[in-house]
Amino acid sequence: MITADPRLDPKWPAWPASARPTLFVVIDTEEEFDWGAPFARDRRSVAHLRHVGAVQRLMRTYGITPIYVIDYPVATDPAGYEPLGELHDAGEATIGAHLHPWVTPPFDEPLDARHSYACNLDPKLEAAKLRITRDAIAERFGAAPKVYKAGRYGFDARTAALVEQLGFDVDTSINPAMDFSADGGPSFEAFDARPFWFGMSRRLLELPCTTALIGAAGRMRRVGRHAMRLAQAAVRVKVPAILSRLRILDRIMLSPEGFALAEMRRLTKALLARGVRTFTLSFHSPSIEPGHTPYVRTRADLSAFLKTLDDYFAFFFGTLNGATVPIGGFVSALRAEGLR
């Protein structure tokens, strides 16, 4: 939640109304594991990254420089870092850091849902895990990563301070309108999809996930938030589905995982009308090979997944006349233009 804590208290740039919409793609690049099983330290395969070329060809078609936020298993396994290293060396990808505590040393925490959120770890342990991940990436790619995304969105004000101390420039951990507190995680219900400066020096940029409450009730943030809470409490009688069908209230994320093209377009148009000019599309790297995530179980699912991406990019860059830019250049331009 937004607090008076100076480590996370946001300062929103004064965005020009004439600014073109800008798209970023953030890929949570991680090991393959059973999403329905208990957390385990030995599930570390990253073999799916041999298929990264199919996704990268699509990115190349639209001039997108995706941000692969990679975790410790990816950064320490040649099956993970070698194909990404080729993309990085060619200037076709930005490499950031991603933290899954349960597969990142040191292993001094209980193996449970609460501690899968890095922000719930002992502060020294969270710092050690993130530092080890950062250093492993620096060793493999020749430079320390400047973009961070917490696994499972395990991010809070203390994490914000840590990210600043470790020399990152951008965080992409906040998922607006989402509340993970029932599982022991943070709540981001008070945030929206706008980027903002944060940290003690206000030099860090938060580039949140593009998630929002859409619909008649969603236009009134407080009403929409309370309505969604009530709807989730009444999930057994399908209240959220009814509200969505009637377009009274719908929570949509800009992602091909679990969201249809029509929903992604609807979200984008609604946020543009609200003055949002940056959009972050995200998904998990294991979805590039069938069988690893709930969203891509078959080859047909993978074809549909890639087509959704292709069709959305055509919509964003064609219909909306959108733009894209590498994240490093974007941050430098914001600072140079004084949008602080």
C-alpha cells in the first residue's frame, strides 16, 4: 500500500497529454515447476529456454526489446543463460533480475507460501539472496542488472530500500489493484498503472504491471476496490463473473496468460482514456513451451498464446500508433526531460 514511508512514497511524473503510448514487455524468466504443488528447491530445470527464439522473432518483428528478468536457476545454468546471452550481446534483450527465494541460496528460511514472498524474509536473508542473484547475472552477462522484479510480487518498502542500495534503476514488481495478503503476500490495491519515481533519492523508477479495475464501478477507484473485495468473498456464487459479464467491474492484466485479446484491448483503451501512457505486458517464460504453466498445456495453446501476442502488438503499434523503446533509454530520457 502507499504509505508515508519515504522509501516507497511515490512521485508521479507530469506526463504530457500528447505523449504516444509506450509498450514494454517484461518476461518473468524462471525455472519450470508445478504451479499446483508445494514449493520445492530441486525443481530447477530451465530447458524450455531453448525455445526462446519463437518469442524473440515476434519481438523483433515489432522492434521490441523485451526485458528478461531472470532468476538464480536461469543465471547459473547454461541452458538458461546461453540463449539469453546471445540475445543480450546482439542488443535485442535487456537482462534484469528476478528473485524466487525457494531456489536461491542461502536456504535459511522455511519452505512455505509465506516465505515465497521475498519481502517476508529476514531482511539480511532477502538482501543476501538478491545480492547473489545480481552477482550471478553480472558474472554471466558482463554487467550488473538494472531492472528488478520480485517473484510472486513479493515487494514492500523495505525491498524498495534494498533495490536502491544494490544499484538498480527500475523496479517492475508492483501489480496494481491486486491483494495477495490472503496468501501472506503484499497488497497493491492502492496503486494504479502509472509509473512513478521512488526511493530516498527519487532516482528509482517503478514501472508497474499494467493491471486495473475496468468497468462502471472501476472508474471510481475506492468503490471499485470495495466491490471487488465483496465479489471475491462471494466467489462461490460466481459474482465476479457476473460483474465482468455486465461490464460493471472487471480486473484485467495486460498478459496473454489468462486474458483474451479483447480484454487486453479493452484494458488498454480504458487506461489511455484515464491518461496512462506506459503499458507493461508480462508473462512467464515457461509458457513458451507446452506443459509448464496452466496457460499453455498443448501445442494448440502455444499457437493461440503467440497469436494473442502478435494480434495485440499489431493493435498497439498500428491502431493506437504506439511506440516502444529499450527500458534504459526510456529512463535516461525521462531524467533528461525533467519528468521527475
